[in-house]
Amino acid sequence: MTAAEDRLGPTIFERSRPGRGGGKVPHPPADALARIPAGHLRAAGPRLPEVSEPELARHYTKLSQLNYAVDTGFYPLGSCTMKYNPKIDEWAARLPGFTALHPLVPDELSQGTLQLLWELEGALAEIGGMKAVTLQPAAGAQGELTGILMVRAYHHSRGDLERCEVLVPDSAHGTNPATASMAGFTTVSIPSAPDGGVDVEAFRAALGPRTAAVMITNPSTLGLFESRLCELLDAVHEAGALAYMDGANLNAIMGRFKPGEAGFDVMHINVHKTFSTPHGGGGPGAGPVGVGEKLLPFLPSPRVLRGADGRFRLEAPGERPTSIGRMRAFAGNTGVLVRAYAYIRANGGSGLREVSEDAVLAANYLKARVADLLDVPYSRPCMHEFVASSATLKTQTGIRTLDVAKRLIDYGFHPPTVYFPLTVEEALLIEPTETESIETLDLFVDALRSIVAEAHANPDLLHSAPHGSPVRRLDETAAARQPNLRWRAMTGSQTPCPD
Ligand SMILES: *Cc1c(COP(=O)(O)O)cnc(C)c1O
């Protein structure tokens, strides 16, 4: 058994021995079974693993140690803002007053939660320069859908039924074109300008009476602030279209740039990125959407309202007929929203501005140091993340971005985002975030420097990396297409087969 296999260990089922158990449970009364209606009785006992309590504790503790987490190390995954999430926000989200609240209790009994949601909407509206915010969407992608459905409702309300296109730059996150088509629009992809920014002339040429909206990510997924934004937004509005901002990268601009004031009509915010919710495991998240004056009537219902007496209530069904309706059950992912509220209150306005400034500073520091080792295609200052490329390294040594990323695992780092944005060859999208110390950033650079030296001296070492992780290179396509998610006992000649 290799060290790595030992770390993975046998499954809990393989550890099972008949009759073994943990804890001492008092014997049930003699007639316990007779008291359960026959229809609810199992025909056979459940096939549960039989292990002692320490075996159980060790099994799950070891499993948890296989995870790489921002609580254990540097996690520079670009576009995802994997920043450290203060534990006080976890404490707030676990307060029984929030966790034990039944979603169907009447408004009089949920005043505290309603007030929190109402205040959070106000804070996010202020941060984004928007008129109002809905907290319903469950993630950024659903926020996009909510925003674009409101855009559709706006055009239809004006009798403008010809607008069937959404313009999206080619550097956008894949959720942008997916959103446009889910909402029934055709996506028109617009190439980026050579400096990585949006190509305003190409946008102008594509804009017209068929354009419903443009979706702009700012700062872009290349980590760049759009330098010709005002020109672009003027052109969009002259064409009668609306401007959607993908606000996933808000961590770079808080307190410095308000998208609503700049002319964006609608924007989603990934609170699990900017406002402190752990999201490496795939959720849950939340994707609040802010709107300007034009889209106000179309916000999802029910909204949280505050009466003249200071009491809070949810809108009644049908109270606002222009609404696009409900996007998510109840008030959205409230636990995530409590974390966001706690984070915003703990930082305050000046603290949030400092967060963004530090995120930008850390990214520019790292970019300057990485430029000695890898290609850095865009020379102008970056925002909270930057794109590097190992294209030159590939030409010199045959080493690809994937090899560099896998080798970083051996050095104890989570790899950055790779092969995204699609517009940059052999891309690595690196986002250090504001929460990392300069010492950590320097250690990351040291690791990259060693890896580049290894690429020249011993490329095979990189092609076969990682060497110290519990599993090596996975077949990611098979893992996605034929997920094997359940353990099954195997006998004799059986081979593992996917469920
Ligand atoms: C993360 C991200 C999204 C999607 O957000 P989810 O919350 O993952 O659904 C959209 N656009 C950009 C630029 C992103 O980084």
C-alpha cells in the first residue's frame, strides 16, 4: 500500500464487522416494535456498516483531512474569490433564532429575520449604486436569469417585442450565454479588443433594435477594469437596450465604483464570493440582484416591505402584478444572507473599501512577481486577479498549464483556475484575495519558481504530478459523465461499476 492509498484507506463498509457497534443505547421497551404500524416497518434491516465509535470518528476525521480548504492553505482560484471567511459570520448564521425559524411562520413572528433581509437589501443597493435589490436567487447564475427575465419583462411592458438578442463579450463566464438562451434570447458573442477590454466598435456594430441587453463583467474575467465603459453604456442606452453587469468580481471595486451610478440597469452579486460564505463544495450560495429605476416594477415577489409603523412584512401574492414572480422558495438561502449581513456590518463602509483595495494590491504584487516566471499577457495594472500563461514554457519544455497546476499540489497549494478565460492560451487565472499575507504570496512565487526550474530540468516529474496526493490525475470527463457515487459490495469476478 502506498502512502497515498493509506491516506484514502478502506471505506466505512469495508471496515464493518458483524456485531460491532458504538455507544450504548438503552434497550427499547419490549413492545416497541408492536407500537409501530405494520406499514412503516422495514422488511429487512438497513445495510449499515458496523464499526466501533473510535473507528467511526477516525474514519470521518481522516476523510475531512483529505479536503483542501482555505482554512488549511492558499486558494488562489481566479474568478471564484476563495477568500477566508471570518468565523464570526458562521457564528451569526448558526444563531438558533435564524436556524430554527420555520419559513411559513407569520410575519409577526419573523420580524428579526425580515429586518435583517430588509437591511441587507439596503446595504447591497448602496454598495452597487442600485435602487433596490432582490435576495431571492440562489447563486450568481440564477441571479443572471432573474436579471435577464426582468429585462425581457421591461421590453415587453413597452410593447417592444422585437428585441431577441443579448450581446456578450467572448471573455465572459459561461453562465452569461447560458442565461441569455434560457431566457429565450440569442447570444451574440463579441470579440475582445487586443488590450483585453471590450471592443466598443464591435459592440456598436452589433447593437440595434434587436438588442435586448448587453452583459458586461466588470472588472472582466481577465482581471481588467473596462476603460471605455461610459462610451459603451451610452451606446447601449442610445440603442434602447439595457446594460447588465455581471458583478461576480465586486470584491475588487467596493467603495470605489458603483455600477448603478455608472449607468448599469441591473447587476447580480455573488455574496458567496465577496461577502463571506464558504463555497468550495458547490454551495449553497446566493445571487442577489440590484436594479435601477427601469426594472424596479419587475423585481421578483414577494419583496420585504417596511410599513409606516416600522413593522416588516412580505408582499402578498399578486400585490404587485408587474413582478416577474417568484424565483426561489421562501426568502432565498437565508443562512448565506445572514453571513453576508454579518460581514458587511463587521467591516462597515470603510472596511469594505479597504477589502477591495487590499485585494487589488495583493493581485498586483503577485502579478509583478509572477511576470519573471510566466507570460503575463496584459501589462496594465490588474484588479483583484490577473491572467498568466505558460505558453512560452510549453514551447520551451512541453510543459502545459495543467502540469504546472498539478505540481503546485505537491507544494501544498491549491492550483489557480486553469484554461479560463478561453481567450488566453495556456491560461492560469490567479486571484490571491485580500486575506493572504505577503509571506504566503512569496511562498507561492517560490513554488512557481521551483516548478519552472523543474520543467526545464526534469519535465517527466511534472507530467506525472501530483505525487503526494491521495489520488493522481483523474479522468475528469469520465468523472462528470459516469459519476460513480455509491459504494457497492463486490464479490468474486465483479468489477466496480458506476451507478
Ligand atoms: C462565479 C461566476 C458566475 C456564476 O456564479 P455562481 O454563483 O457560481 O452561479 C458568473 N460570472 C462570473 C464572472 C463568475 O465568476
